[in-house]
Amino acid sequence: MGIKRHTPLRRAPRSRKQQLIKIIVRLFVWTGAAVLYYVAFSIFFDTPMEYELKRDSKRLQSEYDALASRYDTLMLVLENLEARDRGVFRSLFEADPYDIEAEYAARRDATYEAIFNRSTRQLTQDLNGRIERLERSFEELNESYAALNAEIEAVGEGADRIPAIQPVINPQLSLLTTSYGMRIHPFYKTLYAHQGVDYAIPEGSRVFATADGTVREVSHRNSTSGQTVVIDHGNGYETSYSHLSKITVRKGQSVHRGDIIALTGDTGLSLAPHLHYEVRLNGMRVDPIHYFFMELAPAEYQRLLRIAQSGMQAFD
């Protein structure tokens, strides 16, 4: 009998679909492994970008801590200075300083609160009313401006004889301490009519003529007003400068606006070195603060008015 030989069975070739599934599975496995590796690496190690960010964050935190410490120190110094300032103010004027900014902040907050409580219709009506009033004011202002120009042209060179500047150098508007009106007398502690303005300024500072004119009076007597200069401007205006330490003009001398006429002092009945300045119109004392128009912008004028309102204690 012949021997039968068995031929080995051949595996059927895999279909393309199975091969594609296998490749996709392997791809998912490797992707998952990569993600797990990245997550594990991120947990235990920092990437270069993370390292830079953490270093910058630590540096910023250190700078912030230093600035916070410096801020706390400065606030402590500021509080001490404010306490000393209040103490000096009380010892000089026997009163607490007037907080202008707090008053204006309270008014501003009240205005905002009133606005928030209004409806859109009410706000629109209010805005329209304000615009109408503003237009009327603008027309009146134009008319007033035209009338003022006519008066200036009529006055001509006589405008140089109207007081129009401050009698001392005061660019920061911080030297004026007492304004025109009812004030507390520094020695008698009673209310009286303070008919000028006081500038708290170091002794020996320059005093300027505020308009062209002729020196009408030079007083060297150590009286209540101390050494005093009075200038007649020839148009009903006179200006007076008191408590001087030195007078550099003589009676009858012609002066021009900006000329140095004296040095400030502490003569006469005076609480501290200062200048008392008055403006007189036809023999009546008027508020000098309205006669600084040549050197003050509107915003500066409003600020000077607020400063003037804050002082109740006179220096003379």
C-alpha cells in the first residue's frame, strides 16, 4: 500500500478590515500610554514653561510682598504726619482742620445715589432740562463777554491800574490761609470781620504791587498792622500790604504791577510771619480773592475758593 502524505493547513489570509482594526487599537493604546506618561511626568516634574512660570510667579510674589511692606510703612508715616498736623493746627487755631475732600466726597456720593434711584425717563428729562439751562447760560455768557470786552476797550490802559495778581509768589495756591469774612481773632478768640486775606509765608519773602499806582502811605510804626504800604491806583482802587519786615518804596513813588515793594514779616499784632493783603474800592474793603484773575485759570480759582473757605482762624 502506498503511504498517504498530509499537507499542512494554510491559514486564511486576514481581511483588510481586521488589519485596520488592529492598527487603530494599537494607535489608541500608544496614544493612551503617551497621555498617561505625560500626566505622570507633569505630576512629578515641571515642564520648562511651567518652571519659568513658577519662577516668575515667585519673583512677582516677592516683589508684591516688598511693595506691601513699603506701603504699610508709608501709610504709618502718613498717619503720623496727619496726627502731627492736626496737633499743630489745634495748638495754633484751637480747632480741628476742615476736611474739604471728605465734604466733597460725601456730596459726590449723595449725587450718585440720587442718580441710581432715578428711572431712565427721569434722567432723560433732567438731562434735557440741564442742556436747556446750559444753552441759556451760554447765551447770557456771550452777552456778558461782549459787554466786558466793550468795557475793557473803554478802560484801555487803565486796566493796568486794576489789582489782578497775587501779592506773593504762590504757584501751588497753598500759602493763602485766611480769607475775607467773619473769622476768629488769634488773640481775643472772638469772631470779627477779617477784611482781607492772609498769606502764611516765611519772613523776608518778596511782596509785589498788584497793579500800577502811586505809593500813598508808608507806615514804619510797629502798630496793630505793623509796617504797612498802601498804594493808590488812581481809579478808586487801593491796595494795602501789612506786617512787613522791610519796605523798599517811599511815599509818592510810582510803581508798576509786579514791582517789589517790600519783604514779608511779623510786625504789629501778628500770630506768625504772614502778609495781610487788602483791596479797597471807593473806600470800601472788598474780597481780594476775586482780584487774582490775571494769573489764575478757572479751575485754580475754584480751588483757591475752596482753600479760602477751609480757614476760620486769622493771623492778625
